[in-house]
Amino acid sequence: MSARHRRLPRHLSWPLTSTDLRSALGEAPSDALQVSFGSRGSTDGSLLDALWRPPVGSNYGNGLHPRWWSSVWIVVIPVPSAERAATRGLLRDLALPALRDWVDRARNGSEGWALTGHSLSWRLVDQRLHLSRDRQPYRAVEPQ
């Protein structure tokens, strides 16, 4: 993405690209897979967030459009440009394979799993990637 259209201050960069996500997940974004690139850091320090939106029985005119129910929302958070390369390597090696498994589970998992909201978030602490599932405390990700 050119600097003119990137919406970020010059000292920030996204650690992943849409190509990274497409190649890891095996598909382009669609109504069932929403990908966005944030313009600010997150409040909890996360770098990559994924959220499963379950179907809602009735929203009485409020909330998400039914077309977006049963979809995965992925947000890539910017990092300081000097940290981009190291962060990208960790996310590509450790986070993206786990994200692909999680997305597959969201699409093919049990009905009970699909009817509740779920989330994954990764953040970097002391050059190590940490993962939070369903808003639980972050835990270090061990390389496989």
C-alpha cells in the first residue's frame, strides 16, 4: 500500500498484509471473513485480533446486519516501523497457523460453539508472542 493511501503516521506499519492473511487462510475476504487494518494501537497491546460473531435471534433493528452473523472479523493493529519485521515473522510463524485452525473450527465446528461469541488476540511481550482466547488472560505461545 502506498504511503499516500495508508492512513498511518510514518512511524507505524502493519505487521501483516492482506496477502499474508489470504495465503494463511486460503481465501479472499468475503461477507463471512471481514479483514480490516486498524489505524491505532489497541488498548491491551494486541497486534492481531479475531472475533467470531454468532447469529442473533432478533436484534430489533439494532446491532449487526444479519448478513454479518456467523462471520469472522480480523483486525491487524499497527506497530512501530522499527519492530515490523520481527513482529511479522512471529505472527506469520506462530499466529497465522493458529488463526487458520480457529477459522476452520468456526466454520465447521459444533453448533454449540457457533452459537456463542469467541475471540483470539495476540500481543508481543519481551519479544515473545502471547495469546488470549475468549478474553482470558494472555499466555505465552510456544513454538512448535
